[in-house]
Amino acid sequence: MLFAAMKIAAKAEAKGVKYMERVLVNWTEAGVESLEDVRRLDQQAKKRQRTKPYQQKPGSNKRDIVPDWYVKHKGQRSVKSESAKTEEEKRRSADEMDRLLAAYLAGQE
């Protein structure tokens, strides 16, 4: 088993014996008594690594934080796009709003 711990430490390119000692301590805590137990534990670890989600699950509590300057910039951009409309587009938009207001007011009476 010591040789197996040495192989794992070598694969991890660990310097010194601390890594190998930690591997042996972990095996002791997990109740490993044979090389078969080592293989089983290694397979379980690999399986856990494959099943770890890399992205946040839907419905999590985390939210994106949007800085105030971005919100302000975005608001200014929408104002600019409003002023970039041609006079014809502005007139059509005003006529549409007048029509909708008249229809709303007619339904109120």
C-alpha cells in the first residue's frame, strides 16, 4: 500500500513526503486495508469528480450584481436612441399613443 501511495504522490507531482503521508492518513480514516479498497476508493473519488456540477443549478440564490454606472449608462443609451428617431417616426409614435389613449378613455365612460 505504501507503493500505491507513492504512485499517487508521483502522479500529483508532489514534492516531499507530506502529500504521501496525507494520502495514507486519508486511507486510514476511510478504513482502507487492502489494495482492492484503494482501487474502490479511487473509483469513488473519480465518480464524484465526474458528477460535480460545473455551473450553478437553476433556482439558486445567487444573483448577478449590476453596478450603478452600468444601469445609468444603459438608461442614457435608451434616451439617445429615442432622440435618434426621425421626425416621421416621432409623429407616428405620437399618433399611436393618441389613438391608444382615446380608445382607453372611450372604454372608461
